[in-house]
Amino acid sequence: MATPAVTPWWRNRRLIPWLVQGVAGLLVLVVVAFLVGNLVRNLTNAGLLLSWSWLRNPAGFDVSETLLPFNAELPYWRALLAGLVNTLRVVLAGLIGATVLGTLIGVAAFSSNGLLRRLARVYVELIRNIPLLLQLVFWYFVVFLALPGGEQAIQLPGVVLAKSGLYLGKPELINGVWQGQLRLTVEFGALLTGLVVYTAAFIAEVVRGGVASVPPGQWEASRSLGLTPLQTLQRIVLPQALRVIVPGLNSQYISLAKNSSLAVACGYSDLYSVAETTLNQTGRAVEVVLILLGSYLVIDLLISALMNGVNSWVQIKER
Amino acid sequence: MVRLRKLALCAPLLAALALVGCASEGGGIQSQKLNGVKSRGKLLCGVDGKLPGFSFVNPDGSYSGLDVDVCRAVAAATLGDPSKVEYRDLNSSERFAALASGEIDLLSRNTTYTLSRDASGGNGLSFAPTVFYDGQGVMAPKAAGINSLKDLAGKPICVESGTTTELNLADRMREIKATYTPLKFQTGDQTYAAYLQGRCVAVTSDRSQLAAKRTSFPDPAGHVLLPEVLSKEPLTPVTVNADPGWADAVRWTIYALMQAEELGITQANIDTKVAEAKANPNQADLRRFLGVEGDFGKQLGLPADFVVQAVKAVGNYGELFERNVGQGSKLKLERGLNRQWSDGGLIYSPPFR
């Protein structure tokens, strides 16, 4: 007798979510448009329209210890690229070093040796509670620059450790300066040591959490099957722990990449240091900062993508 | 009727005149920065803060030095009180961003005047008169036996990043075809710490800065300045390009200190000079300079007695130099190029006219 009630639009379960989403999206667009418009307007008023032609001008400054050949006659983009390669170098070495050290310390927390267990604890608490910048300054000025230089350098067959760096492959002292086929400077050494030691403390905690998540029954079962503690760790515990560890590692790796920009504290010419000099010489603050933002974003997204790949590889395969 | 019509014609004219009158009244106060400083009652001045003789913090927390005295003189000229300055310690990489963003009104931080920093297409800054003519030098430990730039070939050299010295070093070493390793640090403290630790064989900067830093070394006599001067380094206070009114106020305050020395006006005798000028209408030059007659102050948007205030606060240029970096200081620098033009130097104020 009565016609079926037509649902009013404001009670329509299909329409409302779309409407809310639409309004929210529109708001975001308006805010972004306002911010971009504001930026462009202010930059125009200040006579600072974005321009990229300066990237092709000769840089006029030198960059030390570059993997890519660089001199002052090359353009700014080459200088920035050399800085980027230096950053990638320290990040890559740092990731490997921090993973190895962090895993060892994290696993040491489960050692049957009480001294080792407590040392691991002390390490983590000491390192993660001191700011990284202070640690870098400490490693560089207090530890590495205290190395003897010149003829007093520590000399072993084929290896020389001097104030200026670590030299491998027939190092010799020429005119008061050490020369060798392979050289790692103390600036690189201090930055790498600082990053590895600092990040390892956090990775150790991630690893400890991962290992602790494996039920004790797994350890006991493994032991009753006659596996040694090392085999238990390697074959039984770590493969299960990895599922918990990998997502946590991802954010630690990303922090390490971002923290590498503190290189300027110990005189290492990374991307940030080169960009800062560039900014000063050209006055192109907005462009240089955009390049910096973009570069670190890409590095971090790459690390993230890689770790997501690793993550899906260690996950339980559901068939 | 005729009269009325005339009046009607006159009215808009009168109104227009009144408007023009108002506009010219506001002539001195078109500068946003100058108004900002006045309404804030405080000058925000960017300095180094760690360079003896130029700007450093005394044990009691107050600032002093040549660069600091420039800030004090400008505060005295604009606000009538040299103590109304808030200092910001800036490193060489931060300084231009701080100025461009308006965090500071005036950058008085041993900054070299260059084309690319001045040009609108470059950093877009506005330079005041140079307060210290300097040159880039190189310092090395006496024991290292380094006598010229050539001896530095293949060796590490410490330098502060974001400075003109960084570029000059690259240029000079390229000229003599010598390879070297630049070790760059963000702050002067790090640069000199690395040098003192022996990481570099030499450190390069402005000669005055090297001399100043050397006074705070554990063994000042153990370090020598090489005879070579790598570049011209006119150290100059800076404001932003966008505000010419403010730049003029700063410029003429600094010229006033130089002109005061030329006229023999000192911190000690300024009051007698003012009394003299007031009493004697024939000394027109002096009367105009000290603001007893004329409207120089008003044209700049400053008080009429801005010259008197500035000189009272810090003394004339010569006094300021000797007290901070000259014979009255630890640095004991010669005046050299920084003598008055009449003594064969480069300090030259355009006429106050």
C-alpha cells in the first residue's frame, strides 16, 4: 500500500563516503594550490624565479676524495653528482657494517655467557643515548685525528694507518705525505665508524626483539634434535626471526642514509656538504634545497623498495 | 559667483597639495626594514661571534669587536642606543640565508664584497662601505718548513666551506698547477681544531682572521703567515637588496664614522664639537655633519643627530680600528690599506652634503 521509502541522499551509504572523500580531496588540493601559488608569488616578488641554468656553470671549488674525477673547472651538476656518489659510498658501507655489527650485538643478548650479554646491553644503552653529532665529532677529533702522522704512522707490511688515512698496497712516504694504491681518509673513516656504531645499537635492538619473538619451544626442540647452538640460531631461529626483523631494519636503514648528511661535522665531502657550498656560491637556495630533498627522497625510497622485496622474500609462503 | 567658482577650482588643487605634502612627509620612512627596526626597538645583527677582534663574546657575555661596533653604531644611529642590538652567531654557510629570510637586519660578519653576492641575479645583497680591507693568507706551523704556496702541493689544506677563500684557494692552486686536498668544515672552530690537530699542513682564510685566531692558539709563536696574499678581501657589512632605504641608513652611518675621523671628531671630544658647532653659525660643514642644521637625518629616515649618536657609541673609524684590531688590541694589526685616504689608505667617505 505504501510506496517503498526512497532513501534520502544524505543517508545513502554509497554516496556519502564518496562525497566525504571528494570534499577532503578538494580541501587538500586547495591547500596545496595555495602553498604553491604562495611560493611562486613570493619567489617572483623577491626576484628568485626557479632557474636551473646555473647547474652548467663551472663550480670553481674543489671536492676532496671523489670516486668520479672532479676538478674546479667542471660544472655544478658534476660537483653535486660527485657529492651524491660520496654519500652513496658511505651509506652502502654503513648499511653493511651496521647490519653485521648490529646482528652480532643483538644475538649476543641471548648468549649463555653473562659477560657478553651484559656488554651487549651496555653498548646499546650507551650508544643510543648519545646524540650522533657528538659521536661523530668524538670519532673524528678525538680518535682519528689523534693518530700519529708522517713517519710516526702505524706501519704494517702493505698497510699504513696515519693521521691522514688508511693506505693499502705498497704505501710510501713521498715529500711528507703518504701515498698508496688504495686510500681511505680519516674523514670517511670517522663518518663510517660513527654511523655504523650508532645505527648498530638500534639494529641490535631490532634483532633482539626478532629473536625474542621466536617461541622458546623452538630452541628446546632444536636442542633435543641434537643441533648445536650455532646451528639452532642459523637454521631454526633466525629464519623465523627475520620476519619480525626486516620491517624494523627498513626504518633503521633509512635513518642511516639520512644521518649521513651529518658528514659535514667531520669534513667529509658528501652531497650535503657540496650542496651547501653550491648554495653559498650561487645563492640558489630553493633549487639547491629541492635537489637535496629529491636526492635523499630517492635514496630512501630505493632502500625502502629493496627492503620490501627482502620482506616478501622472508615472509611465510602461503601456498 | 565668480569668486565661488574660483574657490571651487582651488579646492581640488589644495587637496592635491595636501596629499603631496603627506607623501613627502613620509619620504624618509618608506623603508620596511628601517621601520621594522624602529618599531621593534632592537636591531638584529648577524655576527661571527668567535673571531677575536671582529666579533666575540666576552667572559661577561657581552659582545665586542670591529664587526660588533658596526652593529652598535647602526643601533645608536637608528634607535639612539648602542645597546639595543640582538646578536645572532652565524657560520659562513648560514649567513646569507639568515639575511634573505629577514632573520637579521644587518650582516656584519667579515663578509667579502663580490660581484656574485651583490648582483640581483646572484645572492642579491646590498653592500655597505667596506670596513676592513683584507687579503687572503695561508698559515702553517713554523716547524713544517713551508715558505710558499708551492710547498703545499699535494698536501691537505683546511678551509671553511661557503667562503670566498675556498674559491680563491682553488683558483691559485690551479694557477701554479699544484694538486692539493681541500678539507672543508662548516664552522671556523672545526676548521682550526682540525688544523691544530695536524690533519692539514696549512689553513687558509683572511689574513686578519688568521692573525686573530692565532692569538687564541696554545702556541701563537709556533705558526707563521706565508708572505703570499692570495686575493683581495674587502670585508663589508651587508643588507638585503630589496630595501634601498635601509641600505642607505646603514651606509651613511658607516661613512659618518669615517668622516668623523677625517674631521678629527672623537668619542671624547664629540660633545665639545657639538657645542662648538651650535655656537658658531659659520662652521656650516660641521653644523650639517652633526645635524645642527639641515635635514640629512630626515632624508635618511634617521634622527637629526644620528652622526653624534653613532660616534658617541663607538668613536670614529680610527678609534674603532685601533681598539679592536690595531695597537690597542691583542691582534696588533697595522692600519695599512685601512688608513684614511689622506694618509694614503682606502678609507674615504663621500661628502656629507
